[in-house]
Amino acid sequence: MLAVKTLRPRRYWRQMLAYGVVSAVAALPLFALRPGLLWFAPAFAVLLTGNAVAARVGQERASVNGIASVTMASLMAMIVPATARLDWTIGTPVAIACWLYLAGTVFYVKNMIRERGSRAHYVISVAFHVGALAGAVAVNPWLALPFAWFLARSALLPRWHLKVPVVGAIEVVNSLLLLGFLITLF
């Protein structure tokens, strides 16, 4: 992304070449063995283009860019079963739960760090988490437990003015909490 952001591809050509070669060496045999994975390519192309545009205009920390990134991460829950020659739809509940959590962290972390004290960002974060709780319950009622906590932390923790490493540590624990629930439920 630095090559895109700075418009200096010559400066970063070695890194781009190394990344491209490693990616191609890993991807080409995989796509040859599992051509169905290419159905995910258009979504990733659109989302990566959005990331590149955001980087180019200096908005790599914009919420929409964060949502694009977490969408790509969440799609992996459907790509994994497809890679194992299973029906990709079995990963859909996990993808939805991951997206709801990760998208919520985009708004929550922005509220806790970059936009600390912003009433608008606080309201957006809490409102998103209310919707995420409802969505998670629709996926599996047991997901109400971690998502109720995620809602509570989005509503209550901004009052405490936590330091950045503490916010990060809490999110690591929250990620592990969600992982535990997802492993247990699915």
C-alpha cells in the first residue's frame, strides 16, 4: 500500500515483487486444485481496490476502509470450507459472527482512540453494537453472551479513558472469547 499511497512504486518494487512472487507461488496451485475459490475473487478485488483508493487519498484509517478490511477477513470463514472441498455456506454463520464483531471493533476502537470524546462516534459505536447483538442472536442465540459483553464494553468503557495498549489487550481477549464461542457452537 505504500507504493500506492506515495505514488513511488519504484521505491517499493522489491517488496512488491517479493510479495507478488510469494502470493503467486501459494495461490496458483491452490486455484488449480480448487477453481471454485475464484468465485470469491471479485469481492476481494472490490474490497482491495477500496483499500488502495483509501490509502492513496490518505484515508486508510477511515471507517469504511476498516469495514472493507474486516469484510475480507470475515470472508475467510467461507473460504476455508471451500478450500477443503466442503460447501462454502457452512462457514456463513461464522463469517457473519466474525464480521459483526470485527466491524463493531472498527467503530469502538475509533471511538476509544482517534475520536475519543466524540458523542457522534460513541452513538454510532453503541448503535452498531445493538444491531450486532440482534444479528448475532439471529445466527445463534448463544452468541448473545459475548455480543452482550461487546455492547456493554462499547457503552461503558469509553468513560474510563483507557490507554491504547489496554484497549488493544481487551480486544485480544474479546477475539479469543468469540473464537471460543465459535469453536463450541460450530
